[in-house]
Amino acid sequence: MGKAVMYVLALIGGVVVVSWVAHALFGAFFYLIAAALVVGGGLWLYGKVKKEIAPGTRTQRRIEAATKTYRMRNR
């Protein structure tokens, strides 16, 4: 009877330790994936904004026209 109780306790302890280790590993993996998504999204957004205000684009011409108007108005 004593050996059976020890085996059951060892089995329960093993399951607890393995589940704790798995939780720690998958938790870290989740945060790495989330960080990669955030960084990737930031780079994608930066690229879109940079392309949008590149020289010769409509947005850049509007910015330059507004700057010129502002300077002329505040002479």
C-alpha cells in the first residue's frame, strides 16, 4: 500500500512539474510571437507612411504647398 501511494504522489508531482515547465515555455513563446507581430506591424506601417510622403507624391506636394502658404501668411 505504501509503494502505491508513493507512485501516485510521484505521478501527480511529475504531472505538476511538466505542466509548469510547459506553461513557462509556451508563455514565453506567446510573448515572442506577440512581440514579433508588434514589431512587424510597426515596420509595415512605417513603410507605408514613408512611401506616402515620398518626394513627388500628392501628399508631399500638399505638405509643401501648406508650408509655403503658412510662410507667406506669417511674413
